[in-house]
Amino acid sequence: NRTILLASRPQGKPTLETFQFEDRERPTPSKGQVVLKTLYVSVDPYMRGRMSDAKSYIPPFEVGQPISGGVVAEVVESQHPELSVGTVVTGNLPWQEYSLSDGKGLTPVPTDGPPISYYLGILGMPGLTAYFGLLDICRPKEGETVVVSGAAGAVGSVVGQLAKIKGARVVGTAGSDEKVAYLKELGFDEAINYKTTPDIAQALADACPDGVDCYFDNVGGEITDAVYNLLNTHARIALCGQISTYNAEETPVGPRPEGKLLKTSSMLQGFIVSNYAERFPEGVRELTQWVEQGKLTFEETITEGFDQIPTAFLGLFTGENTGKALVKVADR
Ligand code: NDP
């Protein structure tokens, strides 16, 4: 029963040395407990924050303890009154092949609908982040211009499609030509490869001739600086993530955006998806409908094998994934 521990707190970029594999005994359930076989593990950018001990909205991982996160797992032994063998669940579980649980925090997922891995992506945390961040904070109106950074990722690809459903003009930034082509397939009006564009500010200005009404920010840094220069009056910004700075050892200094926000009467709101926990059932219901109607599509980059979890996590910072980055650990 392999498990992955946090070996040490990374300074700057995490490496394979950040992680330590350990073999533990496979657990046996007592009354009220289940043993879960891990099927899919989600690797997410926010986990970088938990590797540091800086104060945040969620406690840090402890050095020498298992790393945990979103997992889809199957009940393989049960002493629990409601969770029978064969039930597939999602929950926050350790990076471990078999885990013990008392069932708290586990959500059973249907196995006769969309792929079960979607409950870590479009029908899980990233999809809900896109849904609430865009529809509750940005509130795009028909004909408005929406910019999404990190557009080809798990959250960004859903944001762009939702903005199209709402009738907006959508512009995305991403880190490769393949991703740019993928965004066009999804219906984005313009997509920019920020890694090869010589002048991101000019490229964004060209792509947004009517300015920017909504900005869904996944990355921060220079892309965000450039978007702030294009804001229209009463623009709305959902500050979702800042992945370009997660490995920075010192707080990066950039142009101060406050003047832009003031002059345009723009609204900037940071948010954490769990702020919307009470509305998750609504979000999952709506997203499921759009997926079933074919109005939303979703890409997954699935790496195979428990031992590949650290590599898949590190790949988030070099843009290896299109759509949701997942690791498949076992078959059902
Ligand atoms: P993604 O699937 O988008 O994966 C991360 C992507 O970020 C990579 O594929 C890469 O794509 C891009 N990236 C990596 N480094 C940089 C960089 N230096 N500059 C620009 N882009 C970079 O991850 P998620 O969809 O899961 O998350 C997207 C963002 O949303 C993250 O910032 C995350 O922290 C945040 N988030 C926030 C939540 C909240 O509650 N507020 C909840 C979930 C996510 P590319 O090839 O384009 O560079």
C-alpha cells in the first residue's frame, strides 16, 4: 500500500525530491469504516500553497505526512451501514493506494453517467470554480468581451465555454500552439500563445478591440498586467489563481493596478470555490446538464500509475496538461 509523503517544504520550484514514497500496511475496516481503493488522483495547483507553511485559507501539509487531495475511489471493504462494496465516491483522501475512512466527507458518484473522473474535473472542484467565478463574479452579458488566462486548463477551458454559452466574445491565453488550436475548437473567438507572442500587451489589445468587460484570472503576472490596461468601465475581475507566482521566492513587483481599477470603476474579487459550498448541488446539476447536452466538452490529461503522481503534479507548472491533470491509479 504505497503512500506519498511531503519530504520537505520546497523553496521555489518543487522537484521529485519534495516527495517521499513509503509502503504502509493495507488497512482493515472496523465498525463504521470502509477501505477505499484509489482509482484517480487529482493534481492541482493549489497544492503548491499547502506545501508551504505560510498562513492561508487551508492548513499546510505536514512534512513527513501523506499529501492529500481530490480522489475518486471505490469501496472495496465495508463495515459502514450506507457505503457498500462497489460504491464509487469522491473525497479528500491521502495520496495512497488504499485508504481507511469513516465515510465523512465522501460523496458517492453515479457510475452510469459521465466518466467518474469528471467528478475531479468539470463536475468537481475545477468545474465549480469556473461556474461560480464566472457566473457569480464576472457575470458576463451578451456581446461583452471576456478574457480568460490559463484558458486551456481545467478551470479555464470551462470558463471560456460558459462565457460563450452566455453570448460573450471570449479571448484566452495559453502556453502552446496546440492549446491555442484546442481553444479555437472549443469556440474561443481569439486565443494567444503567451509563450511565443513577442508582445503580450499588444496581442491582447489586438484581440480585444472593444476593451475587456470581464477578466477571469488564473495566472497573474504579466498577462494580468496587460489585461488591466484594457479594462472597460464597470469591468469585473474574478481573481481565481496566480499560478505564475506560486513558485516565486519573493513577492514579484509589478505595475500597480489600483489606478486602473479606480478610473474604470472596476470590481476585483478574489474567491475560493468553497465560499460557494452551499450552492455546489446547483453547480453540479447545471454543469451535468450542459455536459449531457453536449454544450460543454472537457479534456483530461491522464497520467498512468501511482508512482507518476509527483511528475504529474510538477507538470502543472510547465503546462504539460490540457484540461484536467489526473493520475489513473487503478481500474475499477
Ligand atoms: P490548470 O489545469 O490550468 O493547470 C495549470 C496550468 O497553468 C498549466 O497547464 C499551464 O498552462 C499554466 N501555467 C503554469 N505556469 C504558468 C505561468 N508561469 N504562467 C502562466 N500560466 C502558467 O489548473 P487548474 O485549472 O486546476 O487551476 C487554474 C488556476 O485556478 C490556478 O491558478 C489555481 O490555483 C486556480 N484555482 C483556484 C481555485 C479557487 O477556489 N480560487 C480553485 C481551483 C483552481 P500553460 O501551458 O497555458 O502555461
